[in-house]
Amino acid sequence: MGADEAYVRLLQAGTRPHFIGYYVLVMGLQGRPWNDCKGEEKKALRVKFDAIKSSVSTAPETQMISDLDAIGIRVAPKDLKEV
């Protein structure tokens, strides 16, 4: 399926987007160390990551957590089950 589709599915499952997680996945699938990503290659992966992130709609509870984080409110994981 490839790194991009795998990352899309992770986001759809509720994983929070994180650039390092994305490029670690890309590097790992290429059999390269995670810290091998540098320079122009890293910039290109950032563009792809941003496009993937903006194209995936998040689950309502994930969106709610992001919205609360944006205004400075943290939700404890135990409280999330009650939402």
C-alpha cells in the first residue's frame, strides 16, 4: 500500500498527525534509518505530509481533542471515554 496510504489510514483511525512519525514510516519502509531524512528530501516529505494531513477528515472525537488543544484545554484520557 505504501507509506502515504498507510499514514492516511493511521490518521483515519484517530492517530494524531506528526511529521516525524510520517517520515520515520517512509524511511523504515525504504530500509533506511529514521534520521537519514535530510535536506531537500525532508522538505519534499513535509509537503507530502501537509497534503496528507489536510486531506484526511478526522473522527469527531479526534477533532474535538484538537480543538480543545488549540484553546489550551487538555482532556485526560479517562475523561475522553465519557464524551
